[in-house]
Amino acid sequence: MVTPAWFAGLGDSTSPRRATVLELLFDIVYVFALARLAGRVADDLTIVRHALLSEAGQTLLFFAAMWMIWSLNALMASTYDPRRTDIQIVLLATMFGTLVLAVTLPQAFGQRGVIFACTYVLIQVGRPLYLTWALRGHAMREVSARVLTWHAVSGVLWIGGGISGGLGRGVFWTLALAIEVVGAATNWPAFGIRGARLSALSKISYSHLAERYNQFFMIALAEVVLEAGITISFPGFSTERTVTLVAAFVAVVAFWRIYFYHVGPARDSAASSAGEGLQLSRWASFSLLLIVGGIICTAVGYGQVIEDPDPPIDWALVVIIFGGPALFLIGRTYLEQLSWSGPRCRVLLIGVLVLAVAAPPMVFLPPIVASATAGLILAGIAIFDGILHRRGPETNPPL
């Protein structure tokens, strides 16, 4: 039985500027989950082409669903004090549930669909349900009630899809995820519940949230190293595999440099401020979704070339190798952009264009050329971006 002392003062609690150790522990599960997703992407590349789109769609659905869980938990821990016992219990319960989801991922569209759907609904409904109950009489209660309303509706579709199976499962789950994405993008509007107050937005610790984004980015970045390192370990070194391994390392360094040192046009004048952290936009969650998705695709692409460096290269692999960095650059462009219609930094967008132009000829060249070219393009973008946006004496911006 939960005693009143456990949730007393929840609405008035504030999140610290720095992330807690428990939140880092929570991310450990996502190391496994991202590896599972990368495995699905690699499997998608080996199936018959007429089934590629449907399989890739399933992988995208799982990725977005897992991301919704992480982003909402990060938002909760950035709004309320994650050192509280009740919030820690919610995080630990979500952590275990995410582990179950990652285990069932390979057969979620098969015999484990009901387990996946029920676990997902328990996580996404359980969190706002507890917050709505614990925040009784507090102004922040209406925010949790709005989230609960949307997830209760989508939960019916998740469960329905898990029971139906076959094509119906994909349709139900796609609709359910679309409802959640629309809800997040529109600030969870709900009939019969008052609009969220401005104090709810001002309560969020954006420094804490930015640090959580940075930490998750580093975990995703490790996926490139893991995928390339594990793949090359068994066959050993060869000229082609060594070049691809070097290209993967260059891509990791470029990703790191661009993510932490890039400065948007609205902040160029303050680029030299020491200790400057990310100024997250309202679209930051979706931007990081693109960033992490791009990194996973890049990891899979380099891993596939290391595993089979002999020509010819498949067009789908070319799309993965060059599309991954492009997604990363697009996501990074909007991460700190306060408005979709605001000014853009042309460096990253030019990089996307260069990747798009360089990709088609790679279908006629050996796989090693594709991996090396993508790595060199990323290195060039990072160098040019670093020259354009100097951060003064600061050489290691903090998380």
C-alpha cells in the first residue's frame, strides 16, 4: 500500500539540473533495445525486396514506440524530482517493462504480439495514471490527465492489434502510434479537461532534459562502435574491413563533433559562451528521434559492409549508409530551432544535399567506396561546421 508520504508534495517538487544515477541505469535497457532494433534493420536488408517496405515499416513502428516511452519518462524526470521514491519506482517499473518489450521485439508481429501490446499499454497508461492520482488538487494534475486520456484511447488499439494479428495488427498499431505522436505534437489536447497552464511548461528543467538528451545520444553513438567492432571481430582484419572500420570511427567522431559543437543561426552571437548547453526547441523530441534513427542506420550500414565487403552493393544498403547521416543532419538542424519556419544553418542542409548527390553512383561501385565516401563527407561537414561556428576556448562542452 502506498502511503500518503510517498507522493506528498509531488506537484511542487522540482527536477535538479543534473541527471541522476537511476536515469543512467534506466538507459542501460536501451543499449539492449537499440541493439535489437539495429538487428531488425540488418534483417530487413536481407529479406526479399517485395517485403522490404512492410518489414521496414514494422521496425520504424517499434523504434517510434520505444522512443515514446523514453521521451515521456525523460520529460517526467525533468518536471518532477527523480530522487523521490515514487518517481524512482515509476522509472524502475518502466525500465523492467522496456526490457520485456526489447525481449519480445523480434516476434512482436508473431506469437508475442499480445505480450508486447499489454506491456506497452501498462507502461504508457500506468505512468500518467499514477501522476493523475498523486497530483490530486494540484494544477499539474490536468497535464497528466490529458496524457492519460490520449494513451487510454491508443491503448485500446494496441490491445486490439495484439489480439487480432496478421494485417490487422499492423493497422491497429499504426493508428495507435499515430494517435500518440499527434498527441505529443499538439500538447495532448482533451475534451472536458482544461488546457495546460503555462506554469507547466515553465516547471520543466530544460537543463536536466538537455542532459538526458545528450546522454541518450552518447548511448546511440556507441551502437556504431559496437556494430562495427563486433562484426569485424570474427572474420578479422582485411584491407576492405579495415578501411570500413576507420570510416565508421570517423563517422562517430563527426557525429560527436557536429552534435555538441554545432550552433544554430539564432545563437551564433553567443557561440563562444563557455559551458553553454543545448537550448531545446519544442520539436526537440522529434529531432532526437531522427538523430538516433540516423545513427542506428549508420551503424547497420557499416556493419553490413564489414560483414560482406565484396561487390556488388545493394541499393538498399546504399540508402542505409547515406540515409543514416542525412537523417542525423536533419534532426540536428531542428534540435535547437525554436520554429520550423525560422532561419536555418545552411552547413548541415548542404551536407544533406551532398549525401543525396553522392549516393546514386555508389550502386555501381564496391561497398568499401560507399562507406569511405560517407565517412569523408561527414568529416568534411564536421570540419566546415567547426570552422564556421567557433566556440572560443571551450574544447569539451559539458553534458
